[in-house]
Amino acid sequence: MNKRQIIASLNKIANELDAASLYKEANTLTQVMKRVAIMTGGYFDVNNYPQFKELQQKVNEILGSHSGFSASYALRSLVKYYSEDERSGSKEEYLQELRDKAETAMDRMDQMMGRDTMMLIEAAKEFQNDNNLDDETMKMVVSKLR
């Protein structure tokens, strides 16, 4: 079975689940279907998202003038934002923690890293919303930004 046939089969099953009023199960299967659609040869393929280049450009603009340490901190924080296994609490709590750190930072470098991180997260959230992606998929997207 090729990828197209697998997606078609999953779609048919999801529609049957919807018809049987099993909406939660249908939505779960739809998420699986999306993941299958974006995977190529077992790897996440950013070429399936034309806007990825825009996101990469925004990231480069945000981080372009900063040191390697500052840029890598901001990217690590972005990855952590989408990785439940790397952060404690909700995304909103983590975002507030980052904001608080940036606001209370005494050092100019820490303030810049906090600001850059917030800008990266906003750009990633916009990309996520524009493409209707779940957090698991976004975790793969942001890992490609490194």
C-alpha cells in the first residue's frame, strides 16, 4: 500500500466514525492521517509546507544579529515550548515564565534572549495556526529550524 492509499483508507474509516457519532475517535484518526501525509520516507518533510521558508526567514531575521549562545537559547526555548516532555506545566505557564524572566532580567543579554524567544514563539504559533497543525507536528517543524 502506498501513502496515498493509506491516507484514503484512514479517511474512509474516519468518515465512518463520524457517521457513527464517534467524533473523538474520528478526530484522532484524522490527526494520524495528517501525520502520515506530512511524513516522507519516515521523516518529516518541510517541503509539504510552503510557508516553512517564511518561518525560517522570520527566525533568521529575529536571530540574525545575535551571538550563537543567544540564538541557540531562543531556539531551545522554542523547541521546549512545543515539547511536553521537556517542560513542566502548560504552554501558557511556560510562556509566562519566559516573559517573567525577560522582564526581570538585569542583564541586557538575558533581556535580548527573552525578547527573541518570545518573537520566535509568536512566529511559530502563527505558522501553526495558519497550517492548522497540532503540537506534535510543530515539534517536528521547530526541530527543522535548528
